[in-house]
Amino acid sequence: MITNENKTRKKEFERNYLKFWLKLFSFRKKLKTWDIDFNKPWWYIFWQHKFLILPTFITESIQSIFWVCLPIILVYSFDSRQYFWLISALIFRIILVPIVWLIYHNWVRFVEVLDGSVWISTGKYFLTVDPIYHSTQSSGQVVSKINRAAQGYFDLVTLISWEIISLVIGALSVIISSIFINLWIGIYLGLTLGFMTIINIWLTRFNDSIFQENRIPIEDDKKDSELENLQQASYIRTVFATKNQLNKQISKTTKLITLNFASWRSSGLIWSLLLIFYFLTGLGLVFKLISMVESYAITSPTAIALVSSFFLGTTNILQAGNQTQRLTRSIISITDLFDFIRGFGKQTFSVLEENAE
């Protein structure tokens, strides 16, 4: 049985634990938000702070190459009984761990400051724009667009840093390593994987751009209805309007659920068709390797290493559709906020001290 004393000790431990990490990573002077200029392209913020995220791209590329090439290094080392490259690769990977951890600091800093910058920059804009422009706009729409853009920036950074780089580097490593074993296998994998990736990206982008452009106004409308319901709770007239307001919210929520359901099912169908093509590609590779093993062109361990590298390095291609979907949604959501702000209104008199003459 948990007593009040134990609960108090647990809470005290949790407070001290949190205090320890906050004190250890207290970089208040460095964690200042940036001013986002909504008249510039949405990607300009990445260009301004590229050196905070570029090292992460490099280390992630190196790690992807390591995992794809490891089976081939293993086979070469044990077949030739020369273990220098295997031991060197493993030692290098161990050394890379603290390096990645240190570099990750700047990546986290970039992501968190970017998220805060979106909220502060938009807040600053909507607080300083002339009040007359707010009278014709919906508060729910504003909140919805800021939410989507902030999430869009986060998804964009994580996608490029961790997923898209792994996909590209993994596939290229498999193709290049295959060419060293057999030129025609490398060409076969390059053509089939390239074709599958292009079709996957094109179909997903076409499909999701249509859904996302229709999703945005529905989400804005739904958020506006939710805020309106909260605001009306303080008025007596809500007693008479409750049923009507609830029906409006149910209708808008149902419309969004229906759209999302159709989006998921259409994306799932595209993914299923590409999954079949992917395993047919793998089957073609297996048949070719079987014939080469039977003709003593390569050894069985080499064939196993190549098949292992294929599936380790190219499985992410199956997620190219999902990544494209999230990338498309992120970019559309971010550009939607930028376009909305550019057409929202303007400031004709100073509000903040820093803007005063």
C-alpha cells in the first residue's frame, strides 16, 4: 500500500531529478528565440541556422552507411580471415556514439527554439496588427493555422534529419556495394528501387496534397467552433444555444473524421501495391544470387550478406510514401500560415516599445 509519506518522497525525488537536468542543461542565454520574417520564404529560417543542423545530417549519413555495409564487412573479414576492417569499423562506431550525442545538442536546440519562435513571432504579429483586421477573422482559424505550422516545422526537421537521409544513404549504399559484387545486380537494384521510389513519392504527393488542401479549411472551421463553444460558456444565452452549438461541432468533427479516414485508406492502398513490388524486387535478387551461388560465381556467405544488406538498407523505401505524406502536409501547413499572415492585415501605428519612433 502506498502511504502519503511514500507519495511525498516520490514527488520530492521527481522534483530533484527534474531540477538536476534543468541545472545541467541550463543554457538560457543561448536558447533565445528568433524573429521569423513572414515576408521571406518559409525555408529561410533553415538557411539562417544551417550550421546547427548540418552536423546531424552528416553523422546520420555515416551511421546509415555503417549499418548497410556491416554484413558485407563481416563476410569479407571471416572469409579472408583478415579482421582489421571489422575491428576498425566497430571501434569507429563506438567512438561515434559520444560524438553524435554532442552534435545532437545543437539539433535539439534548433528544434525547440524553432517551435518557440513560430509561436512568439506569430503572437507578436497578431498583437501588433491593427485591431480592425481581427474583427473580420476567426480566432479559431488563427490558432489552428499556428498549431499546424509549428507541428509542420517539427515534422519537417525530424523527417529530413532521421528518415529521409537514412532512406537515400541506405539505398545508395546497397546499390554501390552490389555493383562491386556484380555490375548487373547493381543496375537491376538501381533501376527497380529508383522506379519504386519515384512512383511512391509521386502517387503519395498527388494523393495527400489534395486531401491536405481540403483538410485545412475543415480543421480551421472545427477549431473555430470549439473556441466559440468555450467562449459562449460564460453567457446566459448558451443555455438556449447549447444543442445547436453541439450539433455544429458534431457535424464539423464528423466531416474531418470522414476526410481523414478516406486519406488513410487511399494511402494504405498505394503502400500495399508498392509493398508487393518491393518483395518482387527482392525475389528477383534472390533468384539471381541462387544462380550465382550454384555456378560458383560467389560464395553462400556473400549472397547472404548481399540479401541482408538489401533488406537492411532499402526497407526505408517502403516508408517513402509515409514520409512524402508527412512532408507534403508539413510544407502545405507552413505555407498556409505564411500566406494567411501576408494577407491578414497590416500595422499602421506602433504598439510595442521596440516599434516606437
